[in-house]
Amino acid sequence: MVGEAAALELIAFLEGALTVWLLDPETTDLRAMYARYLSSFQNGDTGPDPAPSG
């Protein structure tokens, strides 16, 4: 994934996860959400498929 696209995806995830937590903090495990996403992000399992060209 290209750096700019990866940064945008990460920001979108962080804002979305935080919104979910703010709406329902008692049942949302924010740490687990972050851990799962960041693990996938690090392994390259996120982003558009196929990756955009150019």
C-alpha cells in the first residue's frame, strides 16, 4: 500500500473506532479493536484489493 493511502486508511480506522467507543464504551473493547486492526495493517492485510496503481 502506498504511504499516503496507508495513512488515510489508518486515520479513518482510528476515527471510526473512537466513534464506536464513544457511542457504546461499556461494550466496545477499543484496545482489542486497535490490536486487531494494527496487526492486520502491519501484515498488509488491509487496504484496497488490488492495490491502486500510480
